[in-house]
Amino acid sequence: MSDINLLNIYTIGMAFTLLIIVLFPARLPAHGIIGKKFKNFSNKKLIVCLFILFWGLISALRNVSVGTDTFHYTEIFSRIASTAWGDLKADVEFSKFPLYIIYNKIISIFFTDPNAVTFFNSAIFIVGVTLFLYHNSKNLGISVFLFLSLHYYFLSLNIARASLAIMITLWAYHFAKRNKLIRALVLNICAIFVHKTAALGLVVFFIVLFCNNSKRVIVFAIFCTIGIIFFKQIIIFAVELFPQYKDYVYTDDSFSIFNNSSDGKRKYIALFLLAVLLFCWFYPKAKNIKVKKDKEYWIFVALAIISIELMIIQNKNEIMARLELFFTYYFMVSIPYFIEKNLPKKLKSVIYLLTIFVLMVPFCLKLGDYLPYTTIFAGVK
């Protein structure tokens, strides 16, 4: 590993993140740590503020050279900024992502610099995901670590529009789980208008409604496994409905579903996460510990099944690696959920430390794809 990968803004940032989640445990009140004067300012709120401030600015202030698609999104913004409101429907990409086009146009009312869209894409995504974790995680510190170590944060530097759509589907899940179904469905439709692949969020919506006990999860797992095995055929059928995405099927480039362009190494991450989950699931039974298996328990089991099967069965395909993000993002909340719910206190610490140690390896290995890091101020006199 080169020196630039050993010490850079991302590894420094990860060290800073690990430090704050150790100093300010998200399961404890903050008073006594940052002073009685701020006793109503919890550790969770402190972690959220520091995480958004640090990682949000790194992403929002990056140069167009950081992230393979960053320059492309600034081009879209510049084109939309110079297009009249009445002509937006005629834009070549309006039919593919109308809400994202309108969103770009709104930004251009206030800012004309192309870097503005990078700033807003990043800020909205980071704030949206972090606040989702704040409201849904049983251990916020571990969740933000997983956000980084599983590279969801870094993938957003490349696939900003898809990441925004995924973030919106997370909030659709947030409301669906709380039986606010209309709000959840509206958000999922909005996500589809940002990126068509967000239609996969409707699968999560179905899981929330259907998978509320073990028998239903078993039925879901059977159909899920069949669906994943024949996923390519399903995608081909979907392209018939959305012909604008035919290039993802009928070409030979790296983003064709027939091109095994991925290194497939994410299957090893899947196997490790599966091992952690299996341990959490079977440890209480081995120790005769009763665990209350509520609706959320079975939802997370179903999401884990579909995520792990996608990561293993379709591990060689780059398109599948992006589509599975609509399910694997929930590892950020499901892993802490099962550890906190199923394991005793001392064992929790061991599993958390093991998880951090193991996932630091892929975290470091893939950073080269986002280096060297430069800001929008690079070259400005």
C-alpha cells in the first residue's frame, strides 16, 4: 500500500470518527463528559454534528476530479441552469430523472457556479443518511463507522444521484416502519423520479408490510433466492418497460449486466457480515436466552437475506453492486440492532471490536479510487 493510502484525509477522518465514538458513546448521556451545562445535548447529537460537519464538508467541497461522475453532474447542472423553465421537459434526460432536473434548476436560481450542485448533492445526502441513523440506530457510533467502512459514503462521491435516491428510500422505510404508509410511498415515488432504480425501494416497502414473522420471512427468502438467481432475466424484462436503460443490458461496457467487470471481493464482506449475524441469531438460543422478536427483528432478517444473497450470488457484476445498495444500506442499522438486542454487554464489545478490525481492511484498500483528494479551491488564486 502506497504512502498516500496510509495517511490521507480519509484515514485521518476515520481515526477522528473512531475517536469521537469511543469518547462519546452513543448509548450514554453526554452530561459528565462535555459538562453539566450541556446536559440536554446528548452524545448522539454530538456525534451527528461532528460527523456531518467533518465528512459533509469533505464531500461538499471536493473538486470535480474526486469521484468519477462528479464532473458529469456539474455538466448536467450547467446545462439545466441555462435552460428555461418552460423547456425543461424537452431536456434529453428529463424523462429519466425529472425530479433531479427540477432540483438542479432550483439550485441554479440561487447559485450559478457548477460546484454548487456538488455541494448540495453532498450536503443533502450526508445530512439525510446521518439523521436517518440518528433516529433508527441502536448504536449510532457503530452505524456511522459502517457508513464509512462499507464505502457507502465513498460510493456517493461517484454515484451522487443514485445515492440521493437511496437516502430518500431510507426515509421511506423510516415512515413505513412507523405505519405512516402514505408518506413512505410518496417518498419512494420521489426517489424513483430522482433515479429509476429506486423502484427497488418498493421491495423494502413490501418487506416492511409483509415480513413480520418467521413463516413469512421463510416464504420471502424462497422467492427472494429464486429472484436473485434469475435477476438478470428480470432486469432484461424491466428494460423493456424503461428502454432508456437498454445500454445497461445490450452493450459490452463495464456497466452491462452481462459483463462480469467487478472483482467480486464484496462476497468476502458479505460472508463476514453473515458470520456476525448468525452468531447474533444463534447465541441466545445456545445460552437459553429469550429474545423478543418483534416486527423490526424480522424485517432486518429479511433485508439481511436479500443483501447477502445479492452480494454473493451476483458478486461479479458492477451493475448488481449498485442495485444491491438499496438493501445493503440497512446493515448500518441491522448489525448494531442484533448485537445490542441479542448479546450480553461484554460480548457486544468483543463483536464491535472484531467488526471494526475486519472492516478497516476493505476500507483502506479501496481508498485509492478517491485519491488524490483536492478541494474546489485548488488552483484558485
